[in-house]
Amino acid sequence: MWTFFHKMGSPRWFYQISGQWLPWIAILSFGLLLVGTVWGLAYAPADFRQGNSYRIIYVHVPSSAIALAGYMLMAFAAAISLIWKMKLAEVVMKCAAPIGAGMAFISLISGALWGKPTWGTYWVWDARLTSMLILFFLYLGVIALYEAFEDNVSASKACAVLSLVGTVNIPIIYWSVEWWNSLHQPATLKLTEESTMHSDMLQPLLIMIAGFYCFYTLLLLMHSRSEILVRERNTKWVKELVAKRLA
């Protein structure tokens, strides 16, 4: 396990092995998203209270889950970069930020579109919505910090600190509907309890969540590979790779 961990810290090894994963992850992600979208939008039954408007759950819930999980991944990479000074951890931390920001933005927009027919308004300063907006700004803050520094080392340290501090917001997002009176409905999926959704609605949702996770992984790998080539452009192995592709 430790041998694999140290290998994953090598940008060259990661670039080579991730290239083998990409086609399979791409096929899996697009397959899951296609099945989940068609099943959720065309075949899942309408909700007896919300009608067809609830179907936005098949985008809102997966994007929200990825926004939270992606931030924890970014914070984990930040801790590794501070403790072990791994180059790859810095790459993952930087590349996870814009993808996570995109997922948080999708979550906010889809939630607003769902809120209008459900609550009668696009936005309320609800605990869940407000903390999710803060998460979006935290992602933007990490992106902005990278642009504010010319030195990659200083930028990585500053972003790592912000990423770790921002983890305080994650449990607030998750438990906000339990801690405060909230318009937002409680969690649809719980680890310790049975879901309140009917299986005909739940199954396509689970497929969409899996598809979003695979798609997130695909985007992160692609972005990380590009960042590695930029950072390692003066190394021998990158020059050989470029020469081989141009030959």
C-alpha cells in the first residue's frame, strides 16, 4: 500500500497510469449518466405532491454530493501537500477547485429552480442554502489565491490553509437541516436509515450519483494531467513525450 502511495506521488507515474484509466472511466461515466437521465426523466413516476418538478433532484442531489466530497478531497490533498510536500497533491488541490466550484454552482442553480415551484421563491437565506453558497465562495477563494501568487510554492501553501479552514463548513452544510428550522427538506439518502424515496425514484438517483462521481473523476484526471505537463514541461520525460507525439 505504501509503495502505491509513494508511486502516486510521482507526477510521471501518475500521468502514465491515469492515461490507462481515462477511456474506461469515460465510458462508465457517460453510460451511467445516460441511463440515469433517461430513467429519471422518462420512466420514474411523478411525485404525488411536487409532480414532475421533483425530477431536478437527479441533477441537484448528485451535484451537491460532489461539491461536498470534492471539497473534502481538496482539503485532504492540501494536508498531504503541507505535511509531505507531494507535488501531485498540490496538482490535485489546484485542479479540484474549479471542478468543485462548477458542481457547487450547478447545485445552487438547480436548487433555485426547484425552490420556485416548491417554496414559491428562487432563494431564501436558509441555513442549507447559505452554507452551500459559502462553499461556492470558498472554492472561488482557492482559485483566486492561486492567481494572486506568481510562485507555485507560496500559492499552494496559502490555498492549502484556506482549504483546511473551509472544512468547518462541510458539517454545517450536512447537518444544517437538523440543527435549525429549515425550508430545505431533510436528507433524502442517509447512511444509517432507510431512504424515504420509493425505489422507482431512488434507483435512477443512485445511478446518477454514481455517474456524477465517475464524471468528476474523469474531469479531475484530465485537468491534473494537463497541469502536470505544464509544471513538468522542462523535465526530460515530458520533452521525450512531446517529441514522441510530434514524430
